[in-house]
Amino acid sequence: MSGGFHIVVCGSLVPDPLQTLEPIDGPNGPALKNEMMLPAVLDPWAGHALFEAAELAKNVPGSKVWLVSLGPKAKLQQLMMSIAQKVSFELVAIDGSAGGFTDPFDVAAILADAIVKIDGLDRSRLLLFGGCASASRDSGVTMQMVAERLDIFDQFLAVDKLTMSSDGSMEILERIEAGRYQVSSCDGAPAMLGWATGSLPEPPNNPQVGMMNMRTVMPALQKAQTAQIGVGGLSYAAVELPKQRRETRVVKDTPAEVVAQEIVDWLKA
Amino acid sequence: MNIDRQTMEVDIACVGFGPATAGFMHTLSQAMTAEDGSVLLESKVMPGMPLQVVCYERADDIGFGVSGVVTRGKALRESFPDLDPAQMPMAASVSDEQVLYLKDPLGKSRRSSGVRMLDRLFGLLGTSDHAVKLPYIPPFLCKKNGLVLSIGQFSQWIGNQLMGSGLVQVWPGMPVSEPLLEEDRVVGIRLVDQGVETDGTAGPGYMPGMDIRAHLTVVGDGPVGPVGQKLDEHFGLPEGNHQDEWAGGMKFVVELPEDCTLQPGFVLHTLGYPEPEIFGFLYVYPDRVAALGIFVPSWLDSPVRSSYRLLQYWMQHPAIWKHLRGGTLRSWGAKSLQESGQRGEPVLAGDGFARIGEGSGSTNVLTGSGLDEAWATGVQLAEGVIELAKAGEPFSRANLERTYLARRRSSWVEADARIAKQSRYGFTRGMIPGLLGMALSGLSGGRFNVGGVFRRPWERIPVFKDYFRGQISEQEIDSIVEGCRQHGKPLFEPLMDKLGWPPIEYDGQLLISHQDALLIGGKVQAAHGFADHVRFVDPDACNNCESQICVAMCSGQAITASEGGGMPEFDREKCIHCGICMWNCTTSRPGDSLRSNVSFEAGSGGLHSAEN
């Protein structure tokens, strides 16, 4: 691939999955209780997309990675201190809600608009990366809508592996039912890949990468535009978290077989 | 083995992002550039640029795994004259302050004749809910006009401001393993190796920790920080100083029940229960949220202490439970506190380094205050650094003593620390001499004190047979010990049961198992690729250890008894990095009578909650 790829990764923060989440009625509709106090992490699927993008950029000379993030600026800033140590990227920050109750259509419009405005972006070389879904904010439709808005029609979802040929063509493994993969071929950019888990481990924290990234991260945060999102336009009939069951019971002198049988019965029920 | 490490050069490297480092970075960042953006404090490593200042924090985010606090806020208000608690989540002005003396509603605590007399004496003041509200709060303890804060939320609040300034950098998730020493000069820090096995040997994705070379290393890594420990090993403590007093703090953050009448800013201190030596606290934040917990002090000479179980008894005391019943756990945490104060002060400044905050002995145990003092020491160092940087002078020992130390020595932090220095000696002789000592030192401004001698756990924790004499027979003790060893179970549970402490009746909200508290409130996580940071130096010493207090006191149940006895097991992924194992171990290290058999080093992970 002459000149390399321009890889734009869409990804933002979600509440740390270890936290207890509780929906409440906020002034602008549903929200999570104490959301701004909860620790946040990079959306896990977007994280895989970012790590895959960085690896691809490392292997294809001339490539560059942008991370386009829509989220509350203060929380994005905090998040960047963690992920900026892992891989190199240039941040495009958009200040707005990253709650789980924003409309994917609105989110896609904002992300596409921000991508179009990236200085020096060559859309003929564009690979649009993101998570195949978000851990908090959509049902797996945002990335397709961003791609549509950018006139990208080669779209792949739940991607676990991307094999790049020297001519820029790609072989892509998408997850399908029954644990199998659909193998697709694509002539090259532009294309959209919504990643599942990919095949790379999370990179270790590297202080030098962090220092390099910070030269662009802080200015990007400072000039982040505010996006009007999650402030009405939708009405929610009801909001609830996926059901969780937690039951504490202390049993003494119970054989492991009995405990195991009880769990099996519970699962069957 | 010669390892090829990446290096990076900065002007100032800070270790640990707590209140002290926050105070340092805040003050320094205010002076680095002029309003027009021109550089006032120029970098030596990047000429023309402002000082390059980085901070490495072990926890996965800033403000993880710290504590709730009540503070007079003196130093904070000097830095933020217009400080409005409403700007910060989980903060309020102190609205009411009470001290409760808790009697024992179960009759199971170990009360000396002096404490029983105190029960009767305080009882004359009128008892309600098995507790006596003291009519007088001594001025040295009083936090009138102060603040209740979540240090976690405070750290995030100030951290965001700092990072938003673009002048300093704070990198979480990056533990620092040791200082870089060239003879007696500190020339920077070494970050931990990543991609290693639990024993520290290189594994897949091995990445040697980077060396950060710095003109000044600011050590604010708290009471169990590895850099501070290694500096103490190298330099020793100043003549006559000892770090021999500490406490294990454990707390809940609770959403109070809807009918709770406690108002934001309410502060409650308790003493007397579940053991007389255990102090408790309850601070109320806005929106019906409270931080509450206990401190298990070093002078509680019990070989069966378990902070978690004791905390559950404390919460159920009628005087506390009436406020909590129906509440739910939001967050949980624990930490150790270095309570030697000025008596445990290390070498505060040397060539290329300075120490600030709790690890520097700034915590004041008489006033029960640490955040404000820690912040103040950070500010004092920053002012010294600004003076030196403006003059283009190096960060030498002499210069740091002239600037930072001189400020610290002439400040209220030092004056208060001197009053507190001998205030708790009395506790080494018992609860009553301890309380008298605090009162005497506090009311006399430190002129009069009750004497005593602090001893290490291996010099004073009694063996089971002595401790339980008259309560549990030697045969029963032997049987319990043998049974627990065979099955790898902790000793404190059957022993406390045997003493008659009732089982905790779980309610699934506040009265929950330790493991549930870890899962619901602790949210502990550790990244892969880091070495175990807790090590038992001499396995034979563990084999011969009767009490295995490290297991009982482990806040995260990361240290567990081994089946068949012997050296306990350590699970890095459960550790919350409180370091209490190191302080509580009842065996000294071979050839080192000052340090315990537990080595607590640099590690990754811990609590994932900033609501503490």
C-alpha cells in the first residue's frame, strides 16, 4: 500500500465495568447515577479497534491513526492519561455526553462531521475502525451509520482478524453464528471495520508513547468542540439495566456435589 | 544481568499522586508560566520550554483506593481562598461534630479495669443506645469550620485541573519500583518491569521498566511506597526516629437510608468498641452518602484482629446502626496509615530528592489530620523548588534544606507535629494512659506527655496461649490451630467465635461477607504482566508463625492460609495495596530487627473506585 492508510478509530469512554450502575431520571432524560464520579475506561471493543489500528499503522509505512472521541471533556482527559501510554494516535476530541442513553443516529452524525473536518485526512486511504458495538451506548449500529455518512460502503462487523496484502487488499474474518467466521476479501480502502476482540493483547503502558501522545492530546482537548447530544429529542418509555442476580448465602458442611447440583438446577430453571 | 532499558529525561519526576503531590504540582504549575504564556521556570532538559514535570501513579486512575477525611482545610484554603465544597463531589463544610464513647453492647470486648471504670464514669453523663456523647471536644481534635471530603473525588477534582493546565502530567497505572541512586544522589526513578511472570522473570511481551532520569525526584508515595522504603534502606532514618506506630483503616461508603436524619457535614468520632482501642468515624457527604469506618491501631495487642469483622461489629453498635439500618454499600476500601508522625520522619531532602506527605511523617495523630498536612508539605516543597528554579540553582541537599525544609520547619505543620510527637506513647501502656496522654499533650501544647515505649509486633503481640488464658484452653487452641492449618483456613474466625463474638447476620446490603464487600464495593482488578509485589522473605519464619496475622488483617483477602500450614499464599489480583500485611507481620526479617518478614514492593492494580 503506497503512502499507507489513514486509520480513524471511533471510540470513547464507558463506566468501568466493575462499577455498580443504576439508571436515574436526569434533567435531560435517563442517566446513570453518579456517572461523573464513576471511573471510566475506553469502551472495550473500541479499545481492540485502537490496538489493531496501531499495529496496522506500525506495519504499513506512511500510515497514521486518529482517535475520534465523543465524551465529557474532563472524563476524556482522564481517560487519555491511561490509553495514551499504550499506542500512538492523534486525538480528535468532541465534548458531549457519553452516557448510555444517547441516540446512535445523533452520535454517528457528530462523529462523521468530526472526521470530515480532520486536517490532512485522505478519505481514499481511509480505514474507519470502531467497536462492533459499544458497551454502553448503542446496539451495534453507530459505526455503520458513520460509514454511510462518509460514503464508505465496504463494511465489516464483528471483525476478529485483518490480514493485509502488500497491494493494500484485505482479508477479513468476521464472527458469525456457531463460533464460525465469515471470510471476506476487500480491494482496499476506504472500508469500515467494526471490531470484536481482534487478536492482539492490550499493549503495556509505555511512558515514551505517553509523552509523545501528550503533545497532541492536550491541545486537542483544549480545542474540543461542544456537541449538543443527549439533551432531548427522544422520549424513553422505560429504562432498566440488564437483570443481575446476586444472592449471598452461607452454607456449612455442604458437599461440593450438592453445591454443584444446586447450581445446575438454578441454571436449568 | 545487564538489561537494556529505555531512558527518558525530565526535570522533575514525582512518585505517587496523593494530596501531597497534588499540592506540589498545583503550586508549581501556577508559577511555571506567565499570563501571556511566556516561560517563567525554564526546563533544563528542554530549553525554552517550562519545567518538564511528570508524576507516576501506581493505581489505575488517580484517586483510586484512598479515603474519606475530615480536615480543617487550612492549607487547602490557603491554596484555594475561594474554595467552595459545592465545587467538588462528595464534599461539605463541617456542620456538626460529636464524639461518642461506645460501650460494649455484647460484652465481648476485652476491657481492662481502667476501661470498665471509664464505662462507669462516662455512664454518669447519661447513656443512650449503649453510647455516651461527650460534652466536650478538645480543641486539638475539633474540626470546626473544616471540610469533609472524599480524597478520591478531591484527587480527581484537582487532577483534572492539573492535567487541563497542560503544564504537568500525571500517569496512572504506572508503578515505580525504585529510586535511581548514584552513591547518595537520587538521579531519577525506575518504573516497574512489565510482561513478567509473578516471580519477576521475563515473560511474553517483556518490557523492562524505563529509567526516568530527573534533576529532582519528589517522593510522595505514602506509607508503604517502594521508593520511600528503598530510600529509608539506603539512608536510614535520622537518629532517634522510628516508624513503629501505624493503623489499619477500613471503611465503607454508604448510601444512607431515606429516613436518615444526619445532615451533610456531620462528623462523628467514636472510641470504645468493638475493642476499646479501636477508633471509628462517620462523615456525612451531601445526597445522603456517608463514609464510615474504623482504625485498628498498632497498639491493639491482639493476635486475632481482623479489620473487616471488627468493622461489621462497629457498624452494628446501636448508636451507629440506628443511622445505617436500611442503607446500602456503595464503595469499600482500606489503607494503612503511618501514624508515627514526626517520630517516624525519614530523611526529608537530599541531593536530587525530597519527600512529602504521609510517607514523610506529616500525618498528625493528635489532631487526627493528614490530608491538610500532606498538601502543605507539597506546597512548601513547590515554593522551595520555584525559588531554586528561578535562581537557576541545583536541587542539592543543601539547597533543598535551605528552601523546602526551612519552610516546613517554620510552618504550622511542624509546630503541630511537635505537639503531637509524644502524644500517643501512653497507648503502649494501655487505653487509659493513652487517652490521658493525648489529652495532656494536646492541652499542654506538648509540654507534658505520658511516657511509653513503642515496640514492634514481634516484640509485643502475645502468643495465643497467653492472650486467651482463662478464656480458651490450651487444648482447644491447639485443636483450632491444627484444624485451620490442615484445611488452610484463617485462624481468627474460629477464635473469635470461641470468644463468643456472634456470627454476622448478613442482610445483603451492609452486612455482607468480606468477599462480597470486595466484589460489590472494592472492585479490585490487576493487569496482567506484573510481578507479585508481596513476598514472604523467610519461608521458615512463616512456618513457625502461630498467629498469621497477615491472613487475618489482609484487607482484600489476597493473603490466605496455605493448606497444611506454612507460608501463606498471595494472590496479586486481589490485593488492594493497603500494605497492612507489612506492618502487622509478627516476625522480623532475618538479620533485620526493624523490618517485618513481609516485603511490600511496587505492584500494579488495586481498587477501582474513586468514591473513597
